[in-house]
Amino acid sequence: MIRHRRRFISQLAGLGGLAAAPLIGRAASDAVQVKDIRLSQEENNTRLVFDLNGPVDHKLFTLHKPERVVIDLKQTQLVSSGIIEELHNDVLKGVRTGIRNKTDLRVVLDLADNSRPKSFLLSPSDGQGYRLVIDLKDSDRVSKKTKKHNNLREVVIAIDPGHGGNDPGATGRMGTKEKDVTLQIARRLKKLIEQQPGMTAEMIRDSDRFMKLRQRIKRAHEVNADLMISIHADSFPDKRASGASVYALSVGGATSETARLLAENENKVDLLFGNVNLDDKDEMVKHVLLDLSLTGTIQSSLDIGDEVLKELTRVGRVHKKNVQQAAFAVLKAPNIPAILLETAFISNPSEERKLRSPAHQTKVSKAILRGINDYFVRKAPPGTWLSENRKTYTIKHGDTLASIADRFDTSVKHIRARNSIHTDRLQVGQMIYIPVT
């Protein structure tokens, strides 16, 4: 009786008893490998893309109360349990995995609501391998975030994890690859940004793949980014070097970019000025207009970088106390403020251990988000929910900045910044803006 009961429980474990932490079993040498799982979301569709090293046979079905989608992949193994850590949003509560029949991989998607799943396998194309695509569709679902924004657009943050694919970046003494930690931090940052009202995040690289620097800039333009953040991990021969750094584009880099844009055969000036026709302008006027645009972008980048750097000092040591400037190609995104973060020195054993830590990655991500918030509280782009959805308050007798901040669950610093208030003196009857943070 006991033996039969154990066997029954063991069979159940293949579905309902999957551990919260994923399991990786021993697969046959010819097993298909799941190298990465990518998540994206549109208003009525959540998509999961399984990057595979070969074709796979799979079966998909749903379960209810609670809502789940189950995917069985024959003769398949998960390369790393870490790739499922950040796979969740307002539709997908989480992902669990388990081994069936000692060779098959079972993936369970825990859902917040009922969904109509569809799946299809893509053959290799455009430099990508086999991909299994899972779509979770719900035509009746309307995002709470979208409702709240009343059709005003969100501020778009483009997150660029450095390196990728055959470019691992720097490697630490414990074998930690820069391309891996930058992607992990980027995914955590994306999750945090998506939780903010009035903000959304787009990943420049969302899997372990190589992208040229110009491709990254192009991607930032495609998503109409208001800010681009490139995430890296520093390295130096002396293992004692430590601390975070923040970079913006240098004036010299902007000058060279101006020359490049004007020299290209294709009309790339529309990246800066839209449909404005500059054909009738002489070369000097074009140079001046491009220089002014790039210079304004640099000033915004320096401003954002300063806010982020101040927040990073609360997480750990900084290598440079001021925002540095350099001619990094990835920062040369016309009309898009851009900063490059060296989150720590991967060549420093102590900082390498921190970079490997999920807790530290979250701390860094939160620091970056606080810096972003501090900037957009003051300078949200016109037409965005952050710029339009602002409360007003009329000063009454006895009010102080501190009491107003407490009342509206914000900070004195943000009230000062939003209203350009430089003293503690308030006038009765004065109207101020309450920032959304």
C-alpha cells in the first residue's frame, strides 16, 4: 500500500508538485537544449520565445483553478535555471519546470487569468536558431496601466545589456561573463520600470545574442525611446580597482557623429528633425543644427547620469564621483539622451561576487530606477502621462514642504525640483505642482 501511494505521489509530482525552483535533469547526449526564454507583452497578448539548438516535439494544454498552461518538450533540457527568474508580468505570475520520464522537460506557466494559448515552431532564419513561440492571448483583457493613463503615452526607457552572443565582454576570475550579468540586471530593471505608472521599458537585447552598436541605436529609435541606458561591468588589470561609473557622450563624440550623419548617403538627418527638409540649407547651417541637437542631448544625458550616479552611491562605492564623458558609439543616438553604466569591476573578486548576487543586482536596478524617476519628475517629455498627470495644491496657513510631502506620499526634494523652489518659505495662496513619482 505504501509503495503504491509513493508511486502515485511521484506521478502527481510531474505536474502539480513542480518545485518553485526549476530542476535540471540529466538528458541524453542528443537532447535539445533550451538556451534562453524571452518574454514580451502587448495589450492583449503575452509571448514567450524558447531559443533552442534544434527542433523539438512539444505538447501544450491548459489547467484551471488555478489557471495554468503546461508545455511538455520531448528529449529536452534547460541549460540554466537562471533564465526563468524574471519571467513574469501582470499576465504571467511565474514559470516552473520539472523533468518527466527522465528525459522530457515540463514547463508550467502560472497565469493571473484565463488565457487562450497557441504555439508554433520557427526554423532558423536571420541568424537565429530554432524557436518555440507560445502566445497567451486574451482579447477581453485591458491593461490596468493603460486604463490609468487615459491614452497619454508612457515614457519609454530603452535598456541595453552590453555585449552578448560571441562577444562575452569581460570575464571575472570566477568565470563570470559580463554579457550574462548585464542581461540579468537589465531584466530586473525592466521589471521595476514596468511597475511604475507612466513608464514602460524596451529591451535592446533580450537574449544571449550579438548585436552591432549601430543596431542598438537603431533599435532605440524603433521603440521611440525617451532614454537609453547601456549596462556594462568594468574591468582592469589591477584587481583592486572598484566602484561604479556613469558615462555620457563627449563633445568630441558628438562632433564626429555630426560629421558621420552628414557624410552618409542615406538621409539620416530625419532622425533628428523628422520631416523638416534641410536640402536647401548649406553645409554650415546643417552642421550648426546637428551640433545644437546633439549638444542638447548631451546636456540631458549628463543631467540623467548625475541623478543615477547619486543613487548608485547609496548602493556601494563609485569609481568616479562625477559623470564621465567619452565617445562610446552606443551613446551616439541622435535626439535620445543616453548613459552608459559600468555597474562594478568584474575584475575585482569582491565586486564579481556582488554582480553574481540576485540581491545586489536588484539593489543596482532600484538605484537606477530612482535616478530615472528623479530626472523625469522634473523633465518628463511633453504629451506623456508623467507630464500631464500632475496634481496641484494651494498653500494654506501652517503648511510646510515636509507636511505637504507626507500628505501626498512624495519627497521634499521632488516638490522642490518640480516647482523650482529653493527656499523653505511658502506663501499662503501659492499654487504648486505635486509630482507623480
